[in-house]
Amino acid sequence: MMSEVEAKTASEQTRARLLDAAREVFAEHNFQGATVREICRRAEANVAAVNYHFGSKEGLLAEALNFSQLAALQKANVQADECPKMRLRMFLHDFMLMLLDEKNASTQCRIMARELADPTPALDQIVSEAIAPLHEFLGKLLREIIGDKVSEAELRRCVYSIFGQCQFYRHSHPVLQRLHPKLRYDHKEIEAIAEHITEFSLAGIKHLAKK
Amino acid sequence: MMSEVEAKTASEQTRARLLDAAREVFAEHNFQGATVREICRRAEANVAAVNYHFGSKEGLLAEALNFSQLAALQKANVQADECPKMRLRMFLHDFMLMLLDEKNASTQCRIMARELADPTPALDQIVSEAIAPLHEFLGKLLREIIGDKVSEAELRRCVYSIFGQCQFYRHSHPVLQRLHPKLRYDHKEIEAIAEHITEFSLAGIKHLAKK
DNA sequence: TTTACTTTCAAACATGTGTTTGATACAGTT
DNA sequence: AACTGTATCAAACACATGTTTGAAAGTAAA
């Protein structure tokens, strides 16, 4: 995930530290709940630093967003020399790892999840830069599997069905933890989840294709 | 959905007005974002009323939660004289109506969705009183369809797959609105969604059962 | 070194928050 | 009518928030 603190000047370093800290705090609390003071405390910067470098708390959030990992995932998938079903399996595997692996930089996903629940102006940016391309990507992939018999509206609902299953494990994590306290999102569990979603969804898709 | 303002004494009426207003405001903002002053303004009560009648903002939230509609839905479904597949279809239809119909009292669902994103002590109550029974209900229903060949863990993932699809339309509503501004959750659309989830999921379940 | 500019800092500002207070109005009982 | 416990109210309290300010420290070119 690479931290950003490798810049040059002292000013650039504080900027980078602020961005790192902001990603952490925005991932832990929603926009309203995250405080500038907490971010600055973790970045070891003065409270005024956020407004000096980013204009406002909102400006900081906008710059803290980073979708490069998500874009890379899609690019690698498109370039992979595999059949559509296999690419769906690969995508769900990589996507769920990104979504659930705690050691990884899923901070971006967490921030996005919080924006869904309580939108700020940043959601427009997230939708146009990250979610819309992602939905288009999966739509095209499903179209390769499903053929031309299925309407555009039905295809879209299949995309929703898949992302819905994926996001459930992130959104409902607080609930699942209470229902099954032993639950841990380790590598093995994540792969089992991805495999389940793949099988479940492929069956659903095929059924709709031949109906 | 029946408002609660039909009580006896003046004190009970303000209590009821406060609860109604609280459900509205908690549904619109998350717990932190909802302000006592806004609730009291809508209830046409004094700011001190919340603490007088409910002890605190948290106490108000705890009393504002109400899962009777959800429980009634399950009870009716269990008592229905239909085959399991048909009961799944009925459940998803009713559940999605409850989840998405804006005219209906989906305020409870909205509050629950907000608690998922940013848990407060009320989430424990929500999980034990509403979500755990709901998951158990759907688990039993799926077991009737899927038979005994599938492990408990796989069955649970099927439950997750279904609820994931359902919740997606609520959680991601802000996103879907931006992606497809013409989208409206009218009765017809909700029924189409429920039908899609039913077909998609039944295919997924059957596939896992015979694997 | 001097100068001009950028960056940091402690403090203050303005506002919004949940909660408390003490007085006042109201209800029902005697 | 007088009394008593309850409910309402405006005001204040205590605290947290994002942001601004003006001075101090730092930086780099002349």
C-alpha cells in the first residue's frame, strides 16, 4: 500500500503525513465523526495544518481519496488471458481481498463504505472516478458470460447482485462479528467467501441467460 | 405504520411525538449527526424534553427502535401454506417492499442501516432483537429448499448472499441515484427487483445443493 | 547577512452540541 | 381553594468542533 511519506521538502512531508493520517481516521469514523484535531495529532502536525495545506476538512478528504489500487485490479483482469468465467473468479478473489483483508490498504474501501451511509460532496467524486468505471467493468465481463439474450436492465441487476454480495461482508461486519464472534477475515476465509460468491453468482447468471 | 400520537395524557403525547420525530431524524442522519434540537423542533417540544423523558439521546434511540413490522412479516410467512420456494419468493417480495418503499415506514430499516455503518450501543439491541432472528428465519427457510447435503457454513453464506443483494439497493441508493438518475423505487420496480433476487438466488442455491 | 517568502505554532474565535437548572404552568387530589 | 407532584420552558452550562489569526521559526535566493 506504500505510505506517502517519502517526499522531499518538509512541507511535502507534512502534507503526506496528513494524508496518511486522514485516510486512517476517515476510515475509522465517518466524515462528520472524524476530527481535524485527531488527524493532526496522528500526523504530528499543528491543528492549523489541514486548513493551510488543504483549505478545509473537505478538501483534505477529496485529496485523501485514491483509487489506483482499484484501477490496477481492473486493468490486470482485462489483460489476463483467461476465459470470462475464470476472469470473474479472479476478479472476485482480488476484489474481496482488497475489500476484507485488514492488513492491506482497505482504508479506501472503508472510506467509500462510510460515504455510502452518509454522503458528503466527496461521494460524487467517488462515484464518477471509482464506482461507475467498476460497474461498467463488471457489466462488460458479465455480458461476455451471459450473451445477448438478457436485457440491459437484467444485466445491471446481476451486477448489483454480485456487488451486493461482496459489500455485505464489509458493511455487515459489525453485525457478523456479534452473530459469530469467532469469525475472522483471514486469507483462507476470504478465499472461501470469494469462491462462494463466484459459484452462487455464476449459477444465477446462467439461469437468467437461459430463461 | 401507524403514528404513536394517539395516547392519553399530555405527557404521553409529547413522549409519542418525540419518538416519531426521533425515528425520522435518526433515519435521515446517523446517530451523531442527528441533533436533539432538531428532534425536539419537529416534535414541537422543548430541548429539555428528551432528557426528561428518556434520560439521554441514547435512551431515546433505544426506545425509538421498533421491530414489530419485521417480526410480523416473518410470522405471516411461517404460517403461510405454501411450498418453501414460494415462501422465499413471498418473503423477498415483502422484505424488499419494507426495505425500499419510501411511503412505508422503512424508517426502522434506515436507522438500522446507519447503525451498521457507524455502530452505537444500540447495535447490540438491533442484532439480538431483529437481525439474529431474521437470519435464523431465512436459514431455516433455505434449509427446507437446499436439503441436508450442504454444510451449515455454506448455508450461512447463502443467507448472506441473499441479504447482501437485498441490502445493496438500500445501502447503495445514493450511488445508484447518481449512476441512473431516473431510478425510482416505485411498486413495480421493487417487485422487479424482488423477482430478480428470487430467481438469481434460487439458481445459486440449487447449484450449491447438487454440487 | 539581508531579504522575501513559506511553513509552523499556540491561542483565540465562532458556532453547535448534549445536558442541566430553576422557575413556571399544569394536573389531579383533598 | 390549597396542596403536591409532574411536565414544560427559556436560559445557561460545559465542552468539542472547524477555522482563523498573528507572531515566530524556518528556508532559500540575492
